[in-house]
Amino acid sequence: MKHNPSSHSTKKPELVSTTEQFERALEGRAEASYVLKLYITGSTSKSLRAIENIKNICEEQVPGSYELEIVDLYQEPERAIDNQILASPTLVRQFPLPARKYVGDLTDKERLIAGFL
């Protein structure tokens, strides 16, 4: 079988904007409206309080619409460097943009809701 160059489509690849790429990537995500990471150091009282506080706040304010990852910096210290975490506990809101950080045990519920949710 001979190759016929005229039978090939000369369509150029589709150019997709960065915004479109981002939106397409988000379509594959779960229905999470908020993507949060909580960086802690072991099972200290402050770390445990921060975990409990953020879970309670999320369940009260955005039930079922959040994704929360808890990162123990004792087990994964390189993630502190990679994500520029200087104190613990630190909560990072990755989505919706802009990304934001909140340092502390998350006991100031009103301030957290005003700045994060």
C-alpha cells in the first residue's frame, strides 16, 4: 500500500489557552470547592486541635465541598521546604485561587472563615 500525502489531514494542533487548560483540569476533580492542606508536626496538642478545628469549620461551612490533606512534617519534612512552610500548624488554601496561608491552631473561627471560606 502506497502512502498518499494528500490523504493526510494537514490540521494544525489545537491551541489551548492556559485558562482553558486549567478549567479542563478542574473538570476532572471531585466536586471540591475548597482544596486545603494542613501542615502539622506530629500529634501535639496544638496539631490535634488544628485538625479538629478545621474539620469542624469545613463541615459547618462547606459540608461535602472540600478536600483536606493533612501533612505531618515529622514524616515528610521535605514538604515544608517545597511549600515554604515556616511554622506549624499552617493551613494552606490551594483552591479557590489565590492561594492563602493561615498559621496557628485555627481557634479564631471568624477570622478563618472571613479569610478562607
